[in-house]
Amino acid sequence: MSDTITKISELLKEAAETHHQVYRITDGTDDDWASWYSDWLTRLSELPDLLPRRPVRSELTYHLVALDREYSSISPPPDLAWEHFYAQQLTEAFA
């Protein structure tokens, strides 16, 4: 796995942990999680500098929702952790 994909994967994991802390009262439950992630990732992380093309928040939200559906539908579940799968796909999407 490339260094950039590893860094993006780590940012996605950090976003998940931060989101869970922010939504601790609901144990991380947030129907609009992708909007929160994309806002945090575009404004408060290094993600825009790591991707080949700077993401627009709404486009990133779209991709996060699509990736969640795609990853959840893989049967049997992939050996690859969700954050690594998302990192690979986002790198391609924003090339």
C-alpha cells in the first residue's frame, strides 16, 4: 500500500474516532455521518493535500456514501479494513 493511501487511511480512521467522540451521547449514531466526515476531512485535516485533486465537500460526501454502500455489500466481507478500501477508492476518484 502506498504511503499516501496509508496516510489517507489514517485520516479516515481519525475522522471515525473523532466523530464517535462528538456523537458519544448517541454512541456514534448519526444518519448524516458522511456530511460530518466530509466537512471535517476537507476543513480540518490534511486530506485535500494528499489527494491528486482537491475535493469539494459535497463530492466527497457523495463518494463516502457510495463507498459505504459498496463496502457493506461485498460478500464475503473483504479482508481489507474499510478505511484502506475507502482510501484506495478516494485516491482513484479524485485523480
